[in-house]
Amino acid sequence: MQKTIEKREAKDATRVRELIQVMLNADTYTSLKAIADLGEIGAPAVGPLVQTLLSTESNARWTVAMALARLGAEAVEQLVGVVLVTDDEIKNPAIWALAEIGDPRAVSPLVETLQTSKSECCRALTAAALLKLGDPAGIAEVERAFERFGRQFEDHTMEAFEGT
């Protein structure tokens, strides 16, 4: 029984690596198909996708974020970890993925990010994510940020919200 489990895990790991390569290097249709396949694999894809998010170049991070969003709740804890410890450039796709997933576990780390980020882009994307999540504590923090950062910040946030 243990051997069967180990073989399946090895097969899943190989398949995940293959799909990540396809996702990052293929045409749009094939890349989207690979994202869907990764979503079907579920939890075994989370770790490799997060590693890819952390190590790949900027544009590809958004593709990886789409795959992580497809994984849903399985990816929330590791995405929260990315949001709490990485640069804004890496945080932004993770924030978007958390908004797409819609899990309430993301609210507190996103509130912290909104309060501490130095990048207006990251703050606006975070505020938009909190609005999308719809949690009262998150919305209250966004309203405070609107007061603190002004009309232009509110406009940027609403652009990000409408685009998510």
C-alpha cells in the first residue's frame, strides 16, 4: 500500500512539473489548459507553484497566480505566507489570487499588507482584494485607507477592483 502511494506521489510531482513548464511556455490556449489540469491535481501542485511564483520573472508570476487561484482553498495558507514575507512585486499576484479564491483567512494578512506596504500599487491592489472579499473588518480598513491616502488612491483602488 505504501509503495502505491509513493508511486502516485512521484507521478503527481512529475506531472505537476510538466504542467508548470507547459503553463509558462506554451501558447495561451495550451497554457490555460495546463492551469485547469493543475487545478484538478489540487494540493500536490501548491508547493511547486508557490516556488515558481517566488522564482520566476514578473510577467510569468501572473500566470502562476492564475493557477494558484484555480487551486482555491488548498493554496490560501501558502499564498498568505507569500503576502506576509515577500517584496511587493511578488506579493501583487499572490494578493490577486487570494481575492479570486475569496477565502476569509486572507482578510487579516491583507489588512496588515494594506497598513504596511510602501507601494501605492500594492496598497491599491490589496484594498481592491479586501473589497472583493467583503469582510466588514477589511472594508473598514479600506475606508480608513481612502481617508489616509486620498481620492487618487481611491480611484486606483476602484480601477483594480473593477479589473478583478
